[in-house]
Amino acid sequence: MLLPFGTGGGNSAIKMLEKITVDIFNDSSQNLLEKKGLKKTKLRLELIQHFKEAKHAQAYSDLKQALVSDVDKSTLYRNLSIFEEVGLIHGINDHTGVTKYALGSEPSSGHGHAHFVCECCETVYCMNGTTELQFEMPHGFKPKNVQTIIKGICANC
Amino acid sequence: MLLPFGTGGGNSAIKMLEKITVDIFNDSSQNLLEKKGLKKTKLRLELIQHFKEAKHAQAYSDLKQALVSDVDKSTLYRNLSIFEEVGLIHGINDHTGVTKYALGSEPSSGHGHAHFVCECCETVYCMNGTTELQFEMPHGFKPKNVQTIIKGICANC
DNA sequence: TATTTAAATGCAACTCTGTTGCATTTGTAA
DNA sequence: TTACAAATGCAACAGAGTTGCATTTAAATA
């Protein structure tokens, strides 16, 4: 499963710099933080590196376990929020109720990309296909973004 | 927004009776419980009635607040699990991290129905259109069920 | 109708996710 | 080197959801 293509574009008021387009999958971690106007701390560099190497979406618990830096819970959560706002990562919600994150920003209109959730090992993978609405919305409902969750059995199970 | 059409079919080992097909939207609450082999307690009857009247998906907190019966947390959660296993309701996970439930069972193959999540009021609505995969799965991945989450602004916001 | 029993409920204690306020530390620009 | 905003750590917290166990209740049986 290939990872999604990402384009910048958060929606908060952190910095104007965040609008700058980056190539999340090719730029260096240093560059990404710089372009987004975020300070290059040890944790953040390690976090981005980890996301780049991750084969599937990461929950807080996965990150806490994988990171060398002994980071505080609040700091890690805060960085996940910031990274998401800034478009470096995107969150995915499966049936387990815990949010998992993967590299790349969420596309923001019409169609979105899909995630595969393994029913067996609960791993979440990003798919590189996109999905589009195949039916009409009821009156008054304005869709902005479509996310598809495919449940099934993954290649490792 | 119309509610989804439901067909029975849980996947646990609670009772063989659960395989019996019911018409969730027309059968009486009494009948539904009976056909599923569940005892007709005051709480369950009220719960089903509430789901029938609900205009959108219900989280634990919504139910706790809406129900006349002063039910314990564990009892309510246990009933939600049972109802879901038995195919009376299905859970939906949006970005808020709390599971919301709506009447009807989740379809179990190929395509699934869609949910609309309002970015403003966080209400979840069931849509009656279905979605299908528009791309090929990577080798080794076996899809069983597709759920679509549409984020946007609802008719009330 | 009274008896019996498995299913359902209530209670208490707990785990885990995620958040917030505030003091301290650190990256970076001047 | 200094200074300041940003980032971190700490502590305390709220809420979702779970589990074991004692008690109660629905409903089948006598």
C-alpha cells in the first residue's frame, strides 16, 4: 500500500508560513519544519522521521513506544495537533476509537483518500486511491470532504 | 436524510436466534427483542424506541441524557455492544473519538452506507446512498466492508 | 401462581485517551 | 550573548469504555 500524496494547507492561525507547499515525502524533516515555521526540536525531528518510515498509521501509544525521546504525553499530543493543523499528518478514526496518524494532509474538497483497517490486527493503512460520492446529498447538506474506511483483512494477517 | 435499511446478521455466539431477519424500522420494539432472543427489559424497550425516534446518531452521553431510566454506565455500554452484535444498531466513529450509534446493521460486503458528520455541531447523520470501491486493492488485502464518512455542514448549521 | 435460574443490572474500581494551566526550558533571531 | 516566544514537562483533570462480582429480574417450569 502506497502512502497518500500530500499538499499543504491547514486552517488555523498558527503562522502564515504553513500555507507554503512542501513535498512531505521528499523534503528533509529539517526543511519541513522550517517551511512550516515550526522550531526544530529533537522530538519533532524524530517524530517526522518516524512517520516517514512507518508502514501504517500510528496511534499515540505506538508513537510513545517507538520514540527514543522520553516525551511527555501532553507534548506529544500537542505536536500531533500542530502537525495535523499544518498539514504534515492527518488523523484517521477507526472502530477502536483511538485516533491514528499518518503522513500527508487530508484533501479538502470533493473526494478524499481511503484507509484500510484490518479487522484482525487493527492496523490502519493509507490507500492511494480516492473515492467520490456516488449519490446526491439531501437538501441543505454541504459536503466538504469524503473519507472512506475499508474494513477487511490485511496482507499480514 | 433518510435512515439506512437494515438487515439482520451479527457475528457473535450469543444466540442462534440472532440470525432471524427482522424489519428494524417496522417491527415493534417488543418483537425485535423477542426475535433476537433478548429479554425485554424496561431499559431495552426504551432504548430501541429512542433509536427509532432519533434523527441522528447517538453517543453514550446523548443516550444517558435522553433516557428516562436512570441506567448505569456499564449496563448501557453492554446493551449497546449487544445490540450491535445482534444487528439492531451500528456504530460510527467520527473525528471526535466517541462512538455514535444508529438503528440498522452494518452491511457486510462490498459496499456500505455513508455517514455525514457536521463539522459545526458534530452531529452524525446516516445517509441512504451507498458507496463502492473505485480503485483496486493492493495485493493481499481483502476488503469486507466499506464505510464512508462525509464531513461538511449540515442543514441545521 | 410459586419456584427457579440464567440473563440483566448496579456498583466500584480501573485503564486509557486526550486536555488544560502553569512553571521551566530551549530554539532562534537580534 | 541576550532576550523572548515557542516548546516542553508536570500535575491534575474529564470522559470513554471495561471488568469482576453481588444483586435483581424476566421468563421458563413445575
